[in-house]
Amino acid sequence: MEDFWGPLKRRWPGGEPRLHWHILPGGGPAVAELAAAYGELTARRDLDVVPTRWLHQTLYMLGSAPGVTAAEADQMIRCVQAAARLWAPMRVTYGPAVISAQSVTLRVSPVEPAAQLHGAVLTAAAAAIGDRAPPPPNVPYWGHMTLAYANSAIDDGPLLSWLAAHPVEPVTVTVRDIHLVRQSYRDRLFRWAPVAAVPLGRSQ
């Protein structure tokens, strides 16, 4: 595994608040208990564990868009609200944990519903701020929830061995809304302030 924070600081040197769209199931007991089941794996000095309240599944990082005004953010929220009415609340399964290049993450399945939401949010951002919106990624949407970030180079062999010896049952939760937040980081920890919550389906 490689250090997560060094490359991030080159892309986002100040850690100042930037807009993100997230799925935030981390406050529920099922996801909290799942994260706790991996506590022995992630209790290392070279991993920075994500506290339960900050667990998230990123849909879209609007952070690189310069100077998004309050009016533009409101327009984007309205566009997302219109798109979100077409979806019902969705069942999402988190787990098992996998080792990625820079983090320990929970696999997310099925990927397609969140990928469609990702596309809808991207379209809404483009409608609100035009060509200042970050361009679509050139790789498919990768749905995941990070449990811990590497803060240095790590031999992932012991981590893989632990996972093989300690199978953990995934959990399935119902996602009823998505969230626009102003996210920042400091002391190797992501935090955010809520901006808007958009329910999925016609109950909004």
C-alpha cells in the first residue's frame, strides 16, 4: 500500500472546505458494527482509521470547481432533487473489506444504482456551473467506503492474511437520501458540514 495523504496534499494542499456529494450510512448501527469488526485489522500506526461518524461513500467530488456561488449550489441541489425523484430508496450491501492501493475499504454492491446517482449528480453540476464542473472520470464509478487510510508505505501481506483468517459478514442497509457537504481535512481526518440532504423517491 502507498501513502494516501501525500498525493492528496498535492491536489488539495490547504485542506479547505470543498463541495462533495456523499451517501452517509455511517451513522447507522449496522455499518458502525461492521466497521468495528475490522478494528483489529486497522489498529495500526500506519493506518488512519475513519471514525464512525465520518464514514461515507463518495458519489461526486465537486471540490476542484472554482468559486461555486450559493445560487449555483442551490441550482445544483434543485437539479439533483428532480433527478432523485426517479429513484426509490435503494438497498446497498457493504463489505467485505478489501485492500486497495492506499486504503482499507468496504466493497459496495450492487454498484449500478450508485453509479446512476453519480451520473445524475455530475449532470446536475454541469447544469449549474457549466464547464467549471470537474469533467467525468475516465474510469467507471468505484463504489466503496473507506475504513482506514494509509499514512506511509505498508506491506499489505499481513493485512491480506488477517482478512483471509477473519471473514466478516457484509451488512445491507437502505439508503434513503444523498447529501451535499462542505468537506475539509486536517490532521489526516476528513470532516464536513452539511449543506443539503436530498431524499430518494417521491416523498421529498
